Amino acid sequence: MKRISVLMLLLGLSLGAALPAQAQRISPQENARQSRKAAKKQQKMLNKANKKQAKAMKKAAKAQRKAVKRANRRHRG
């Protein structure tokens, strides 16, 4: 089993080395495109985190209201 995994690893490395490397310099247009893409991804992650935080705050507020309601019932009864 180990022999197969070692063989696959060597095969993958040799194929990776055989492929021509991508040019190091990218055009200004490509750089701008990648920058926009990264900014969009960052904004999407931020929106997702904000939504998750808002949901957690809403859940906590609901739990707190419920606890107060429960405490008031016990106190009166």
C-alpha cells in the first residue's frame, strides 16, 4: 500500500515538474481582475460573517427575553 502511494506521489511530482511554468509577470488587466475578484471574495466573507453575528445576537436576545419571562413567572407564582 505504501509503495503505491509513493509511486503516485513521484508520478505527480514528475508531471508537475514537466509542465511549463506559468509566466511570472501578469498583465495590469489580469492584476486588476484578480484584485477585483479578491475584493469581491473578501466582501462576501464579511457579509457572511455579519449575517452570522446578527443571527447569533438575535438568538441571544430571544433567549434573554425568554429567561426574563420565565423568571417573572416564578417570582409572581
